[in-house]
Amino acid sequence: MENPLQNIIKDTVEEALPKKLDKTFSKYQQAKQFYRYRTMLSRNIKDFCLILLGIFSAGFGLEGFLLPNKFIDGGATGISLLISEVTKLPLAILLLLINVPFVILGYKQIGRWFTAKTMFAIVGLALCITFVHYPVITSDKLLIAVFGGFFLGAGIGLAVRGGGVLDGTEVLAIYISRKTTASVGDIVLVFNVVIFSVAAYLLSIETALYSILIYLAASKTMDFLIEGIEEYTGVTIVSPKSEEISSMITEKLGRGITVYKGMHGFGKRGHVSDMNILFTVITRLEISRLRAEVESIDPHAFIVMQSLKDTKGGMIKKRPLK
């Protein structure tokens, strides 16, 4: 069975280097291709390190706090915990099975990079809670809810920073939001209300209330770790290589762009020159890849990001290119 990390490195090399070596390439073009390869490889290694930290953090939250006290969380993880508690089936197997549809949906809607990293994160979490045994930290229910949610949310947030997810619910929410007028936050909220209502019926109202507290702690921690980025993020890019960056955004990410004719200045003498300014809107799951792609083209590009509550029209709610 092939290692997911090896597949990512292989895909990085294939994407970064030209399909056929052309002897007419100048030294500058060759150096540019190898610089791109090195940048993408370095970025993917950092991403997998973040996801690995997220796996161990989420595993600690589950093993050290939630599982010994029979508490649950929201999302696909919460469904897995709830089913495991009721049926006594292994949690690791349920995490894999329940997230499979979300992984497939993520491949169709976001792309292979996100899918590969998400598979690595979910399989890694399943292996972590199976083979890594954390000590039970406390039996105080309030501390369990707060710190269990904190470590679980930290794990999910680190995975998102690495370009993947530990919980596939958000992928489904993004898909539904593209088909309807509902926002991602509203869909996730409705989804979790259903989960906690079922938990109150099957387990107890007290368990459901503590589980809601866990969800709130996890969501706040996750938002903090991903810098408070909301569902949609507006990105402004100022770079002398604007044409190459705009082609990357439209062809690789499948997103629309707006080009502003502007000017930029720098230096003590106030040097001012004409410059094309790019603006695009992406989901937070695509931020990691956009940064890596822009950095590989122009490491000195000036990038500004701002949170957007929602968008209408354009390419953001359309299926991106693969």
C-alpha cells in the first residue's frame, strides 16, 4: 500500500516540473521550475507537519477527555462518537466509514490535494486513537468539556491550516451552500443541532448539554488557530508578476479574479509605478494552496486577506476546476 505522503511528493514533482524536458529552456526558466518545485515541496512538508500535530492534539482530546467520560462533539466526529457509544463499535472504524462520503465529495468539489491531505488526517486520527494511549486527565465534567473541546478544536484547526480537515461536515456544508442561499455557518449549526438532539434522546440531556459546551470550545479554538477566517475570504494580491498569478488562479484554482489598474509606491523617495492589483474570493480550505502557489511564483508578493460573511454570483459557488 502506497504512503499518502509519497504520493503527494510525487504529484508535487510532476506538477512543478515540465512534462518534457526541453533543451531550448533558458537557465532562468530551469531555475524557475526548480525553485517552484522546492517551494511546493517545502510547503507540503509544513502542511503535513501541521496535520500530524492536529492528529495528536485531536487524539489527546478524544482519549484523554471525551471517550472515558462518554461525551460527544459535533460534526462527523460527533456522529462517530454517538454511534460508538450506542452500538459499542470501534470508534476508529466509524471515523473512517462516516467520513468516506465527505472525502469523495471533497475530491469532486475542491480537488485532489485537499482529498489526499484529508485522507491522511482522518486515517492518521483513526490510527492514533487505536495505537496511542493517552492518560485520563480528569473526571470533572466541566474541565472535560472545556479542555476536551480545546484540544479537539486545536486538532481540527491545525489540520485546516495544513490544507485538510479532520471532520468532513464542513465539506458537506460548503457543497450545500453552493447549491442554496444558506451560509456554511447556518448549515453546520443545523447539522449539529440534530446531532445534539439525538444525543439528548439516546444518552441524556445532561450529556447533550456538556457536548454542546465541548462543541463551542472546539469551534472557538479552531477559529482562533485559523486566524478567525470565516467561510469566504477575499484576497488582494499586489505583484509585478500579476499575469502569471492571475493565470494560476483561473486555471489551477478555478476561481474568478478582478483586476484593478492601480499604482504602488515604496522607498524613502516615494517611488511610484503602475501595477495591476488582483482580487479573488476563495474558501478557507483553499487558503493554504493559494499561498503556496503565489509564493512559488513571487515570494515577495504583497497579499491581504479579509473575512467575508457571504458572496453572491461569480465563481465562488461554482464547481472549481480540477
